[in-house]
Amino acid sequence: MSRHVPETGQRTCHDTRGRERPCAGTGEDAEHRAGARWPEPRFAVRGETVEDRLTGLVWSRDADPVGLPLTWGEALEAVRVLNARRHAGHADWRMPNRRELRSLVGHQARRPALPDEHPFENVFCGWYWSSTTFAGAPAHAWCVDMDGGRMFYGGKDQSFLLWPVRGRGNGLLARTGQARCFGDDGGEMPCAGSGQDGELRLGAPWPGPRFEARGEVVLDRLTGLEWLREADLCGAPCTWQEALDAVQALNARAPSRCPWRLPNVNELESLVHCDTAWPALPPDAPFEAVCEEGYWSSTTSLYEPDWAWALYVGKGAIGVGQKAGAHFRVWPVRDALEL
């Protein structure tokens, strides 16, 4: 089982047209259910806060405690106000980094894209800020859409919502890799007292070196996953079903105790380094033939089941593509036998 990567929560499989189908033999996310399993129940209400028992993070039960959209700088300042007022009885709130914010997303749900049993109140089906700047254009920061679960970046002068979090978590989530801080105008600034991801750097630390080349594969020592070193199995963009079929054909050609699979969206996102872009991968990662356009995941979008999730490697964004189109490339993954 991979470390520092939670499962997506997806439980059903869907063909190219979005029709539900039996999972056995499909290679889809819901067949493998790779990643750390969700506890049952996942959430525990603690007064005006909610503990996520998967990650150990504690969230405001009110998903919009400020009550209005804010620019990114205003959201960071609003956290200070919430702490001064001891929101929900606590004075250690912060803006979540992008990996923490995205950890709330459940991929078996939509509108909002949260696990069905969630106990949160006042959830807005729209964009929420993270404390993580987009390294490719630092006047922008990462945000998550709680309508369907996308993760993209918005200009820091745009207005989105704030959902504060507290605690350091239980070590499941890894750091984002961001180590710098940036102002609203994108200029680099000192991190001290900013409340930004680059200051706090919360999450499991990355091992050094993180990656180990093993012939045609690369071990990620952070997650315990192995990836093909050449990150383009088909040599060209393909449809989603062609991606699933290509991985099955790879297993037929080279049987292994740990078969390859099309990665789920959380496994793909685990590769992202948030202090760089074009591509948004750790600079020392020994991969070859990396394509910045995007890679298919095995995870269906339950917002529109004829679409599937993908990682845009150049930016580090999480979006979707229509399954029938030859939009993205294929990067197989498997669990490592030895670390």
C-alpha cells in the first residue's frame, strides 16, 4: 500500500459513455482502491469543529466562517481575525495548503464533492483558497472547487472563500514542496509571519533523495510507489479506455508480482512539487519523456461520469477530460515490493 497517499473514495466504475459497469477487470480506481483507506466513520464532530480521522486535521464545522468571498491576501488576514476572536474556541487556525484542502474531496460525490456522510455546514459549491502559491505565476494561488473537486489556480486578486483548518495532522499527507512565499503581486517576500504554505511547510517531510532510478522504473521513496521511468507508455495522447487497455497490455507482456495500473488521481497528484512548474515535478526526479499537457487517471469524475480526472503536469493542476477523446497520456504506477 502506498504511503502518504489517501484513497479517493471512489466505489463505482463507469465506461466511456458514463454508464456504470462491474469493476472486475476494468483497471479503474474503484477496482484497485489504492491508497490509505478511509476510517469509518471518517469524521468526528467536536463542538464547532470536525476532526477528519483520515488525516488527523481539524476543520471549522462552518465551511464559511467569514461569510463572504475574499481575495487571497484578505483571506490570510481573516485567519488572524478568527484567531483573535478564538473562532470555535481556538486561536491556532490557518489557511490549509493545497494538499490539505484537497484531502476533503470525495470522488464518489458532487455538489458538494465531499464524502456523503460529512457533517460540515454552510458548504459553498464553489472555489476555496489554499495557502499555496502557484509557482508558475506567483500572483496566483491554488484553490479547490467544492462543486466537483477540481484544483486550479486563481489570481490572488480574485475573491474565493476561506475554510480554516488547525492541527498538524497525523502524517498521512505529505508536504507540498513549497519553500518560498509570495505577495499578492507575485513578488517573493520573507515567509516569517505570512501564514503561507512556504512558511509552515506542514505534512510528512520528503526523504532525501526522494527518487531512486531502478532501470526502467523509478521508486518514489516518499510514497512507496514505482513509476515507469519513461512517462509516456503509448507515445501519444490516447482515449481513457485506450489508457486502461495499454496498462493491461503492459502487464500481459511483463507479468509481475506487483502489476502495473493506471494511477488514481491522488497518486498522480502525489508527484507534484509546488515550488516549481513546467513541469511541476521535483527537479531531481529522473523521469524521461515527461509530457506537460496531461496524464489520465483511473478515477472517473462523478460530476459527469463520461469524463475522468487528469493531472496537468506542466502546471500541477487537477482537471478532467472527456473519456472518448484522445486528450492525455499514460504513466503507469505500481506498488513497490522493496523500498
